[in-house]
Amino acid sequence: MATGISQREATPIRKRFFAVFALLCLLVLPFSKAFGADYEEYELKAGFLYNFFNFIKWPDRSFDAPNSPFILVLVGGGGKEHTIEHALQNSVIGARPLKIITTNSVEDLGKAHMVFFLESYKNADLPRVLAQLKGKPVITVGEEKNFITLGGDINFVQKGAKIKFQINPAVGNGV
């Protein structure tokens, strides 16, 4: 079967194609890892947060009305909160919509159902803030090494490429 290109002519074309492809991979891979890593991590954490809402039995007293939304407060900045907001926009948990509030302040956290303290939130008052939320129908989530020992309920931990979470054994007593 004649194709018009001899075997000798096809080999340099393949080599050039492979060289160009390899060069593109070398140029693109470092940037895709740098720009994609946080996005994938916080998309996954958003999924965890959504599932935490679904698996927790919330007392009626934690809502103002039968159609009140669930409230997730994201404390901290750095742009990662936008990824979580985008991933969870228009979410519904049971029959209730999910309302997301982003802030750098810890005022009025008692109105939330769940508070996620992003890694960017660095405040020496965190143990006091967590203590103030104890006994209220609020689940606190963090991603700091000592979050559970500081009084938090759920903590994200990274083990290699995997994201796992720790649960404070006393969490069942708060909600």
C-alpha cells in the first residue's frame, strides 16, 4: 500500500513530533501543577464539607424557620475560599439551600451551622473562639496541625497526595 511517504521520510517527522510534544510537556507540567494543585485540593475539601452537612443530624433549634438555609462560614482568605464558594454554589442539603459567607472576622459565628477556618486564618485567639462555639449547634472545621487539640471538631490533614480528616471524639456531644 503506497502512501506517498517513504519509511525514511516518516521517521524524522515522528522524531520532530515527539520532540515538540516532549518540549510542550516540560513547559506545561510545572505550571499545571502550580496552578491546579490548590484548585483540586479545595474542590475536594468543598465536597467533604457538603457531605459533613448531609451526615450530621441538625437540631430544629439551629434554624430560624423550616425553610431557613444551612449557613457555612469560611474564615480566612488567600483566594481558596473562592474555590469552595464556586464548588458549592447553588447547593441544596435536604430541602434547605446552602448559604456561604466569607469573612476574616470571627464575630457572629454562632449563627453558622458550620465554620471552616482556612489555613490562612492565623489568630492566637482561635482556642477562645472555638470554646465560645462549644455547646452551640455549630461544627468547626480546620486545616491546622493542632486544630483538634485546640478544640475544633473536624480537621483536614494531608497525607502525601491524599486529603483525610480527623474527628474530635467529643464532636457528637455538641450538635
